[in-house]
Amino acid sequence: MPIELLRSLRTSTTATTAAKAAAAAKAAAAATAATTTKLAAAANTATKKAAASYLLLTLL
């Protein structure tokens, strides 16, 4: 096999691996963002419930 072909294959493999790693990182970032959004929504709901409970208790 000519050395140029081997170099071309190595470069192509490296680029493919880098593209796969970038796609995996992007997917992980999206999953993290979705989880963060869900956690923030849950915390917001819990805060609202706590505030409503406090208000109800102070009115009684």
C-alpha cells in the first residue's frame, strides 16, 4: 500500500472519530440542558407549593 494512501486513511479515520466525539458531546450537552430544565421546573413547583402552604398557614 502506498504511504499516501495510508496517510489518507489515517486522516479520514481521525476526522471521523473527531466528528463522532463532537456529536456525542453535543448530545450530552443537550441531555444535560434538558435535565437542568426539568430540575429547575421541579424546584419552581416545589417553591410555589411551599409558598402556598405558608400563606395558607398564616391565614389560618
